[in-house]
Amino acid sequence: RGLHPIDLANLCGGLLGLGLAPRRLLGGVVDTAAAKLADFGPVELPSLLSSLASLGVSDERLLRASADRLPDLLPDMNGRALAEFSAALAAAELWLPVALEQISDEAAEKLSFLRVADSLVLLAALAQLRWDRPPATPMLASRLAEFAPKLTAVQLGVALRALSRLPLAAACERGAAQRSLLQAVATVRLPGERSAPLGAADAAALAELCGALRHLRAEPPPRLVAHLAAVLPAASSAAAMRTLERDHRRALAKLADASREWAGVR
């Protein structure tokens, strides 16, 4: 009870870094944060909510009360704080139209100050909640398109998946943002290109990218199709599959589906 807001945020951040999620302790954090909500600033509150979400804790009461504080906090929230708050709402699948409008409008006003990573998290969170309203989502899509050649395969997958859920953002500038992101896929370093066999993280990243292309019904670059043909046989052999974790197997199954669908692409 003697902990200050910054202490609560740091505690959850530390637990996240250690990969620990003690339910009883986190329940106490939620209760304490709810009681001291008026003391939280524009950095500590989003940080706490984001860490709790990453630890698997999405308390609707705390999130709703936090959203009520947004008018006071937004003027001093930076891009990271906006991204963290929106990601916490998305993780909880909590539809709060007033809060989403406030966050997206603030993001549009501060667009030139947003890091690429923050723009990506914001767009992905708004897409998860199907919040597709101008000016924010089209502006965020255009912002990411500016940096498309520098995005990683993981980032391109997340951005394209978001656009598949945000038709207004996808159509902005007559589809120029989406085209820029799709063009970047042709030259990006693909997960697993320099490692064999295809590990869990690379399989998940590649599955995200392929899934986004399939959702958009976009033709994959031949280089991506050839890469799948090269890495899948060894990674998805019966002997290998028996030793893999469930999420790894699921990612490989999605890649196999994509490979079959794109078999005729040359």
C-alpha cells in the first residue's frame, strides 16, 4: 500500500522482464493502482497497464477508470504512452469509443513525433479493436509506409495485418500506403533465411507475414514462395513436428497452407 505509482509501474515492468506473473501479487497491484489512480501521471499509467496486459492481466474496472483519466493525461502523453494505453485496451478487447477517439485524435496531432515502433503498435491496437476513423488510421498507415523499406519482416506483417482490418486506412492515398508496404515485402530479409531449421520465433514471424498477405489477397513475391518451399520440408517433417511446442506447430501449419495456396506463383 506504501508503493507510489512509479513503483507499481516498475514492479510490473520488472516482473515482465523476468518472465514472472504471480497472480496474487498482480491482483494486489491492480487493487492498489485502482485506489491510487488519481496519483498516476501520463507515463506511469500507460506503462503499468501495458505491463499488466503483457503479463496476462486485463482488469476491466482498472481500464475503464484509467480511460476516465485520459482528458487530464493526454496533453502530456508521448507516442510510447499512447501506444501502451491503446495496446492495453486491445489486449482486453475492451471497446471504449470515447477513449479510442481521444487516443487516436491525440496520435494524429502528434504524428510527426511518433517513433515508427509506436505508430505500429497504435495501428495494430486500433485494428484489433476495429477502430478505423480518419484522420488517425490513414495517417498512421501513411507514416509507416514512409519507412516501409526499413521495416523488418515482423513489422511488415503486423502493419499489413492491421490494414486488412482497417479498410479506410488501407485505401488512404488511393492505396499508396498499402502498396508501399507490399512492395517492401519483396526485398525484406525473411525470417529463417540465415538459420536452419526454422525456429519457433522465425516460424511465427513468417506466419504473421504470410497470413497478412493472404488476408489482403495480395500476390506474394516469388522470393517468399521459394523461401517457404526451401524451409518447410525439414521444419515440418513428421519427426521434427513431434518435438515442437504447440505454437510452433501451428505456425508451421499456417505456412504449409500458404505454400499450398501459392504453389503456382513464379
